[in-house]
Amino acid sequence: MSVSRLLLAALLLAPLASFAAAAEAPAKRPNILILLADDLGYWDLGFQGSTDIPTPHLDALARSGVRCTSGYVSSAMCSPSRAGLLTGRSQSRFGHEINWEPVPGTEHCGLPLAEKTLADQLKAAGYRTGMVGKWHLGESPQFHPNRRGFEEFFGFIGGGHLYFCDQLEAEPPKNRTSDYRTYLERNGQREKTAGYLTTVLGREAAGFIRRHKDEPWFLYAAFNAPHTPLQATPELLARVGGIADETRRTYAAMVCGLDDAVGEILRQLRDDGLEERTLVFFLSDNGGPLDRNGSRNDPLRGEKGTFWEGGVRVPFVARWKGVLPAGKTYDRPVSSLDLLPTALALARAESIASQPLDGVNILPYLTGERAGDPHETLFWRMKARSIWAARQGDDKLVMQKTRAPGLYDLRADLAERADLAAENGARRDALQKAYDAWAATLPEPLWGVTPDAAGKPPRKRPAR
């Protein structure tokens, strides 16, 4: 049995240890690497079925790990999805349900300070913590990544960015949110950077791994590709020149750039001999927005901003060489909320958050050592848009604004076309009851809620 498998067996059999115990043997604990894409279509990778976008590095990652075909994120929108991923808690539990507009009056908006991030958690357990890329969890100083557990940060604070970095010097931003013309920064200090942003972020992520190869680390590589603006180099565009539609061709080229950057990061792991010491997750923050960036979510219904499968089911891969089986497909529902508790289990650390987690350690399920579904029910809510959803087993109940909730059997109807609510009242009512009980525990959203009866928007409340 490999050293990695012996370690996993010990982790599964023993209760979580304290911080002190974890600190005694830091080199034996695996590294945690999260690779996050932005607005990636469900279909738009080779291992997901795409035939027009070459993604050899991501395909190789999927072949060498477990592909979770029912992998979900906790929201269908950028900022709340990230809030859920980094806390292991549904963002609805702390009012972070929707993006905010980066305009005067929203300076208070961000990931509430009472929430502990995965970086907070692993830093307390003795890990080195780093992030590259898109933050989008608050632009005021108190929300900065360096104040949320990340010792090292390179990237940008807002929700988007130009891809050709030299454009910033040619036309510097008038403010932090002017048409994605935000400065790139390193640990709070502006840094002039040249090159194509996706390539730059891949290089920065590889550099973090190289610097910390002899100690346990957590790296959150949050790419903004293939989020708009649609910008790609001539070399990337040449790889997908057979795509006639200009929007999709540029989007496809950006996905190729993302694949290249992931390839550089994975190559650094291999060069440093860290593949059997690193658990790698790859996923997108939400489904593709279709017309806005030319993505495809086939065979799913819906897109970013909806709770149909196309909004919240995403490409989802977990790889830990020597521990997780290579080439396995796992079809039971897992969530981005599971990344934090899985990482804590591997770090042999108890959560330092005062609130309970919604995710679970999914490693025993992916290895086959535990049967059944990791979650009894998964829930989603975005009150500002009057939408919610719940999945239990293969049943999914979806509420879209003024429509009555629809019930869908995802095993038989992945595209959510046949509404079974009228003919399966008992199943519909059971899911409705489960959702109502969950929703009753939630606070009001901190921003973006619908106007009150007088037609006036409620006052925005400071993030706690």
C-alpha cells in the first residue's frame, strides 16, 4: 500500500486531531490546490464532451482523477459561489446571496468578517496559504485576501479584468471598477505586469508551488477565464480557427489559454515531485452565461443566474495520485461546499469557525469506502431574484420567480424538461417541506433584496 493510501486510511479511521497534533508532522499532510474557472460552460471541455475546444491538460487531469458528474456549486453567480466555496457554508446562511454593483454606497459589501475562510482554517493548521486571480468578495480593505487568511495574494480584487495587461498602462483606470481596468496587485501593492492575464496567473500559481514545495500549502488559483471581456491572443485563436461564430471562437481560445495555465501548474507539481502529496480540485464557479460569452451547457437546461442544472452543475474533478482512483466517474451529488471540510480532514484540523459547516468530507465517497449520498439534500436560494431549488436523491424541485415549483427526475431527465409536480404530489411536498424548513433558518440577504411594499429599496446593511 502506498504512503498516500496509508495516510488516507488513518484519516478515515481516526477522529480529527487538534491543531497541536497537526503541527507535529506538517510534512506528512497533503497540499490542497483549488483550480477555479469563471463562467465556464458545462460542455466546453474535452472530458465533458466538447469536440471543438482542445483541452489536453484538463482532460489528462480528469483521466488521472475522479470526475464528479453531479458536481454542484452553491450559487449560480460569481461572488456568492466563491463565498460558499471558501467558507464551506451556504452563503445564504450569512446573507451573501447575490453580486453587488461596484458603485459608491456598496463599499460595505463583502464576505462577512465573522466567516472563516479555508485560508483562515489551513493557516491556523500550519499551512502556507496563497491565492492568485479573482477575489470578488469585497473591495474595501477589511475584506482583502491578506486579511482573510491568505499570506500571499497576486491578482485583482473586483469581479473582472482585462486580459491584455499592458492595456492598463496605456489607459490607466479612473477608479477601481472602470470597465475592468483595475490594477493588478501583489499583497495590496500595485504591480505593473505585461502579458496575457491567464498566462500570468498560471505562472504565478506555479511560482507559489515552487517556493513552498518543502512545506504543506494551500493554493487557491481563481482564474477569470473565460469570463468576459472576450479577449484572446492570435496564437490561441489560431487553435480554434475552425469555429465560425466569432463570439464562440474567442471564448474557445480563452478556454485553451485556461488549459495551458492549468498545464503549467500541474507540470510544476510533477517537477517538484508533489503529485502524490497534493489533492487537486478543478471546477467552475457557475454555469456558462451562453449568449454573453458563447459558452454551451449541453445537455443541461439553463445558464448562469438560474438554478436549473445549467446554472449550478459544473465540471468537477478531484485528483490525488495514489489515493483517488484514476479515471473513475462518480455520479452522486457533491458540492463546492465540500472542499473545505475535505481539506480540514486531510490537514487533521478541527474547524476554527464558530458556525457549523454545510459541506462534508467527500474523500471516503470518492474512494468507495463509504456508500450512499454525501448529502441528504442540497439547497439553493437567491431571494433577490425570487428563485430557489432543492435536490434530494434524484429529485429536484425548482422555483423560478412566479411559476409554481417544478419537480424533475434528474436520473431520467437531466435536461429538466418534464415537470412531474402535478403527478407526484408526495415527492413534491416532501422537497417543499425540506426547503421551507431550511429557508426558515436563513437571515435576510445583506444586499440586493427586492423593494419593500412602498417600492423603496431597503437600506443596505454593513457586512458582519
